[in-house]
Amino acid sequence: MRNVVIMSDSTCDLSKELLDHYHIPVIPLYVRFGDDVYRDGIDITTKELYRLVEERKCLPQTSAPSVGDFINFFKPYIESGNDILYIGISSKLSATVQNAHLAAQEFPQGRIHIIDSLNLSTGIGLLVLKACIYRKAGYSVTEMVSAIERLVPRVKTSFIIDTFDYLHKGGRCSALTSFVGTMLKIKPIIHVKEGGMIVGQKPRGLSKGYRILLSQLLNDKDRLDPDFVMVTYSDAEEAAAYLVNEINTHLKVKHLLTTEAGCVISSHCGRGTIGILYITK
């Protein structure tokens, strides 16, 4: 049985320490400011992204790795005799998974397995980490694919948006919605559902929003997959520490992990965004 390399893309928002520990190669998406193009997490960090937004008074565009990028990404692992399991950002949010499928056709059939996470950020990362657990347990690549595909609809991804600026500038809400939301201090909670994003509750103030995120997790505690719970943030370290402390007070999980959102995810959600992500049984 060939070794299986588990891969993802930069939107999985796993820390470098986690990627190194579990030996997870990641292909970067792109962030573009005019003619300047950066590879997410390689040429630019989240802090540098926000600095450029302030300097240039505009949001970047983001784009998927090309088919050629994926061919070059997959090739050395296939040539070394490995099979590949790639788990990528939702096909309803990006062309990344589609391009991975096209690239896989350039290699022998059955060597590259691609899973559409129907998710984003550490909603992808959770699936990647579970795949690593299955690999260590001795699962074959086809067994891993089946197990992960069963988990895809069980990933709970919810996050709170602190500022409407990025939603408005990125064309994801109107100027009126942005103005009213800002005036009323509304902090919308976004849920990932069936691969897309929907607006859930609209609390006034971050503290109420944090309580909603925590209560959702605690309501699911009896059917929580205990391996991993993620707190993922973009320029919201204090809020992340608060949520971690609250979770530790009320729950026991094997790994409560805190990660920072990368540049692509941060380009769409903005500063102060924070989420709690987990898998249910």
C-alpha cells in the first residue's frame, strides 16, 4: 500500500506548526493588489495584508491556483510513489477544487483523490486533521475518502464579523446595509451551509455575538467530536483568548486549537472576525 500524502490549500488556515507536525503540504491561493500578486501565506502575511489595505485604500482580489499550479504541486509526490488526498475550499466559493480535478486528470487514474470540503478556513482544516488521524490508524486512501466525505456535512462553521467595511468594499453588502449595520453596532454571525455562506443572528455588539457562538458550541456538546475544536480569528487575539478560556471552562476536548486566518479568508471577512469551528457526531 502506497503512502498517502494529505494536502490542502492556504484557506485551511492551519498554523505552520500544525502543517509541519502532520506533514501537510499546502498550495497557496493568490492575493492581488493591482499588478502586485502575492501567494497567500508565502509572499504576504495577514498583518501585511491589512497594512496594504490601509495604504492603498482598497481591498485585494483573490484567485485560485491554476491548473498548472496544481500539476506542479502534485507532480513530485506522484513521481515519488505516493498517493494524494487533497481537501480544498468549497467549490461554491472558489474554482480551486475544480482546477485540482482538472490537474488530477494529467496523472494516472486513482492516484489523486480530491474532496470538496464545502467549507472554508479551519472548517477545511478540521477535515484535514481528521484525515491525518485516519492515516495514522492505518486507513487506506479509499477508506479515508469515505470517512472524510461522511464528515463533510457535520462540520459546524460559524463566525462573527466585526466590521462591515470588507463586506461592503468587496461587494458583499450594500452601502446602506453597511451604514445601518455600523450605526446600530450590528455584528452579523455568518454560518457555512451546504458550501455557501448565510447570515444568521445579528447581535448588537461583539460580546453578545461571542455568547451566541459559545452557546451554539455548548448546545452541541453531547454530540461533539472531541478530537478538535478550533478558534480561528483575524486580528482578534484578545477575543480568541477569551473564547478559549470560556470553552476550557465548560468543555473537555482533546485538542482546542487557536489559529489565525490567512490572507484570502481575511480579505473577505476583515479585521476582528472570529469563529468557532467543530465537527458533530
